[in-house]
Amino acid sequence: MNGISIILKKELKRVFGDKKLVFSLFILPAIIMVALYGLMGFMMGAMSSDIDEHENIVYVVNADEKLKGIISSKFMNGNDVRELNENEFREKEADIRNEILNNQSQLIVYVEPDFTNKFNSYKKEGDAIPSIKLYYNSTENYSNNTYGMFVSVVLDEYKTKLISERIDNLEILNVYDVKEELIEKEAKAKGKFISMMLPYMMVIMLFAGAMSVGVDAIAGEKERGTMASMLLSPVKRSSIVAGKIISLMILSGLSAIVYVVSMMIAMPVMNAMGGSETELSGALSGLDLSIVQGLQLLAIMLTLVFLFVSIIALLAVRAKDVKTASTYISPVYIVVMVAGMLTMFMSGAEVPTIRYAIPVYGGAIAVKDLCTGELTAVNFLASIGGAIIVAIICTVLITKSFNDEKVMFNA
């Protein structure tokens, strides 16, 4: 135990004694995350304000008095509505279409010249149905937004007015009412969205934290030659491995906590900069875990940290230098990302307990179930058990590698 304590103190002192390393590992990620989310919120808010404040040019062709009245009362705010008759439109059609294409104007509302006659003549199936054509540019935000507003604000009311001319009592069109009553688990309803995002975000953050400290602590020391002097010291190599693993777990855990806290700070910043609450931040504020669930989440996180540290340490110890270690770890990082991402696209079918024992993937599923209050004791134990077994195997292999002179001295 004394040897483990010596290595543990050495590793922690190496990191926390270096101001630059502390800044790059724990302070800079927080600054970047808050700044990044703040910038995202600012940009989204600026884009939304720009769309709302932009004066859109809308050409309305052959409108009758009813349509003109609705447009005048409901659609004039922030829009420049220009009325044209059929002849005027035909003369300018090519130019107006070009304006739409180049985002100089946003919408053309073309009412058929004989719209009223067709409407009055429509009596039975097969009769000509009058039409209103909308010309807009779906690739431009201004045009797309104007189109949606016109349909919802103007055309829906116009349709209702025309139907009311044929049918005095519009209620007879309703053949039945649809009444809804939700039958759902409250915890699952509250945690549905966060259960999609949290597992993916958590495994990525934990792996990133482990990777940021693990590569340099082993491959970096081999490359610099400091590992050789450590191996020649009277400390047992098994103690060196244990001290390295424990210190890396502490450091990567702290790094992950920094990411989580930064995100909790960054979300309100993004809301404030954007002027609205995002779905993710709303879900985070609505997440309500009991003490037992909180302890389960902590256990899963610690297990994943142990797993990630052991995998990264094993790959780092087999590498000759930091560059090689990073090359080895990159494919593993992709696998971890995919494993976390898979939980975002689950159909809702019951997951067999054996899948919870799959390292990383099982932990991600367990976190997903935890958010919705559906994690059973058996599945919880399977998720941490599978990860611990693999982590122990990796630790044994690391110890064997430390006892291999060729590996440790890059012979």
C-alpha cells in the first residue's frame, strides 16, 4: 500500500503542481464550453430576431375582398404586401420569380382569376376546385418563415370563411370529438428527452476526461524517459500500476465533473443569450433523481471511469510514444461514441439483461433507464459488473506489460 500511495501522490503532484496543466485540464474546458454555448445562444437569438424583424415582401395576385380583409387585419405587421391583378403579374412574373430566388422578396400568393366562379360552381364530385398557389424559396429562412405564417394566419381563416358561406353551422362538420387522457409514468415522461441525450454525453465526457490525462501519464512518461527511472525504483511494478490507475481515475473523474458543471452553467448562459429555454436545459432542470438513483448514477460513472482509464492505460503502455498511443485510442473513441449514440435510437422494446453487461453500451442503457425510473437492480448490477470485469482484465494486462522489459523500455 505504501508503494501505491507514493505513486498516487507523485501523479497528483505532477498534475496539480503544474499550473499550465491544471489550466488546460480543468479550467480551459470549462471556459470553452461556457463560451461555446453562450455563442450558440447568441447566434440563435440573433437569427430569430433577424427573422422576426425582417420586413418581408409578399405579392398577392387576384385577391378578393375577403382575402384582402384578412391580410389587412392579420398579416400586415412586418410585411410589405403588394397587390397585383392578373395582367400586372404576368408582366412582372419573371422578375418576381427571380426576386424570390435571390431572397429579395419572400412569397407570391397567386389566386386563380376565376376563383370565385369555381367556388360558387362547385357542387358535386368532379367539378373544378379553385386553387391558390404559393411560390416561395424553401432554402431561405425569410421566405420559408413567411410561407408558414401566411398559411397559418391567413389561409386557414380564409378557408373557414368560405366554408361558412356554404354551411351556416360549421359544427355539423365535426362528426365526433377526440378526447385524450394520458396514461404514463410521470418519471418516464419527465426524463424522456434527457434519457436520450445524457448517456451519449456522459460516456463522451468521461472518455475525453480519461484520454486527456491517461495518454501523457503513461506514454508521455515512456517517451520522456521518466518511466524508466520509476521502474528502477524499489516500488513494486504492481503498485506502480495501481497508483497510476487510481490517480488517473481521480483526475479523469474531476475532468468529467468539470464538463458536467460547465454544461449546467452553460445552458442558462445559452438561454440568456438566446432569449429562450432550450429543450435540453429544460430537461436538465426537470430531472429529479432520488438518493438511491443518485448513488446508482455515481456508481455507473465511477465504473465507466475505471473502464476507460484501464483501456486507455493499456493502449498507452503498449505504445512507444504519445503519437502512437493517440493513434491506438482513436478507434476506441469512435466505438465509445457509437455505443453511447445507440441509446438515442432505441425502439422501446425490452432490453435483455445480458446486453447490460456489454461494457460502455450497457452503462449507457443503464443511465437511460435511470433517467426514466426504469432501472432494475439486476440490470444495474449487470451494467457495472460487465464493465468492472473488462477493466480488471485490462489492469492485469497492464501489469503484465509493466513486467515486460521490452514493452516498458521500447526495446
